[in-house]
Amino acid sequence: MALASFLHSIIRWVRAGYPEGVPSRDYIPLFALLGSQLSEREVESIADELALTGDADSTEAIREAVTRATRDKPTESEVARVRARLAAGGWPLAPLDRDS
């Protein structure tokens, strides 16, 4: 499935904020943050794309994090840490523009 342009932008921001890859401790706050602005299907599409470039353990951890992000809410400090990493990679602080 082809991803919308703005979803590709999100993947680029995640990769810019985490050039060495997202550490497992940041998966849940990352997907909770994404879930606050995206639909469940969009979050799953991003997780699938990120999982394609990871090893089997990372892929499973990403899929588990997507599920847990809706069930186990991360703390505000965890979300702030992830938001700061993404902001360093150019993450927009305003709501996402789906038309770009």
C-alpha cells in the first residue's frame, strides 16, 4: 500500500529525530504521540514502514508498542522526551498538514 505524502514526511521526521533508530523505550510514547494526531490505520502504516527496516525483534517490539500505546498511556515526561527528539529532526509543532 502506498503511503500518503504526509505519512512519508512523518517517517522522515522520525528517522531524522532518531538517525540510529528508535530505541525500544521510546516506541510507546512515539506511537502515543502519533496516535494523538493520526488515525489508527495511519499509525499502523507508519509502524509497518518502520518495521520494514528493522530486525525481527524490532519489528515485534514496534507492533507491540502500537497496541500498548493505546492501552498503557505513557507519562508526560516520556512524550516530552520523544517530542523533543522529533522536534530536533524538524517535527512540526503545529498540527500535521495532511495536504503536503
